[in-house]
Amino acid sequence: MIRYLVFLIFLLGSVSIFPDQNEELSKPLLRVFPTFRPEECEDWAIMPFVCKRCLWEGKRYAQQIRFFEDGPYRTHGCYTEKKGFEVLEEK
């Protein structure tokens, strides 16, 4: 009897009745954009001020996109080959 009770508790603990709505559907996508001049940030960057700050620091503008059931979530930041993606802190 105790074995069945332990098995039932284990089974119920491993199954989620209510799935997490904010569960990520896939691995994040990293988009790194080539930029050579600050003027180019105005043409295509979703957040031009982030793009310009990345350029001034000698980095490239990048977006990390995470996919959820309710849609994509974008994090904007800078990218370098050495450090990878870094979220640009608000100052």
C-alpha cells in the first residue's frame, strides 16, 4: 500500500496540471546587426539610442529574442566576439 502511495505522489509531482504560460518555446535567437555609422541606427534599429551607445563603446547592436506562447520578447543590448551579448544598462 505504501509503495502505491509513494508512486502516486511521485507521479502527481512530475505532471503539471496547469502548464506555465510563460514557458519558453525554443532557445533564444541572437540577432547581431552590422553598423558602421550612427546614422545607420536611425534606418533600421528598433531602439536607435541603444544602437548608438553600442557604437560609441566599440560594440555592435544586438537583440536577444525569446519565444513564448504569447509572443516574442526582445532584449536589446550590445555584442562583441570576446564577451558575447550584454544587456545595455539604463543610465
